[in-house]
Amino acid sequence: MADHPKKQQADGMMDKAKGKAKEAYGAIAGDSQKRAEGQFDQAKGEAKKKVGEARENVRKKI
């Protein structure tokens, strides 16, 4: 976790966007595996973003 909190937040947003695209592709193509991967990527991205936000808040308080 040596990344800067802002970078971690940006990485999380990128994972969410990638996940949305993958989920949409899966829905259109009828590929349930891609849809599930997309949903997982979105959840992973949201978690990264939240951890980055929490780390940023801690840094501000120190």
C-alpha cells in the first residue's frame, strides 16, 4: 500500500469503468462469465476508491 491515496482512488475509478464496460459487453453478448467479471471489477474498484478516500482522510488529520 505504498501508493498515494489519490492514485489509489483513481485506480479504483478505472476498475469501476472497466467493470461497467465488461458487464455491458457480457449483457449484450449473452456472456454471463464476462458479466460476472464486470460486476466483480466494479466492486473491486469501489473498494479501492473507498480505501483511498479513507487513507486521504487519515493523512489530512495527521
